[in-house]
Amino acid sequence: MRGNALMAAVPYWFVAAITRVSVAAVFWRSGQTKVDGWHVSDATLFLFKDEYKLPLIEPTFAAYLATFAEHLFPVLLLLGLATRLSALALLVMTLVIEIFVYPDAWPTHGTWAACFLLLMAQGPGKLSLDHLIAQRWR
């Protein structure tokens, strides 16, 4: 019983902060591989045209959209700003990657999805701008 009580005492803000930082790092690093300076790299454009081949979306637009998303939403997650929206956006991105690009990577994508679902369901925790803003509006 004592062990359970100790584990239950871990504050949610700590769990949420680690979750936000961890998944943000994954997507930020991926975004960084897509750019050459301030531009989407030729290699990224090639990948979206020849390897990823997403349905219903033009490859160049998809490359720019993914690159933008992988830079914007991780920063928002780190700050804990628009956390639920950012988690939703990266969850959708994860689902697209899982379904259309790398379907065999489901263990990794499942882990990311669990992190995003936690943040969507419970929010960013007290160590976030969302929490600070919510307190100001109360």
C-alpha cells in the first residue's frame, strides 16, 4: 500500500511537463531534419514526392505543412500554450504518419499518441502558460 501511495503522490504537473518536453523534442528534431537554414530542404521535398506519397495532398504543400507543424507545435507544447490544440495537431500528424507512411512503427506512434491523449484529456499541468492564463481569467 505504501508504494501505491508514493506513486499516487507524484504531481500531475511533473508528469505533464515531462510528457510535453519529451514529445516536443521528438517532433522538433524531426522538423530540424527537414530544413536547410530557413528553407525546406530539397531532400525533404524529395521524400514527400517519392517516399511518403500522402493521398489527397500535394507533396510540396505537405512538406511545407509538416515542416511548419514540427516547429510550431513543439514550441507551444514546451511553453504549455494552446497545449490541447497542439497535442491534437501532433496526434493527427502521428496518425497520418502511422497510416500512410510507416505503418510498422506502431509501437513508437502508440507511445506518442498516448502522450498526446494524456495532454488533451488532462491539460498541460500547473507548469504552463495555459495554467497561468486560466488563473488570470478566473
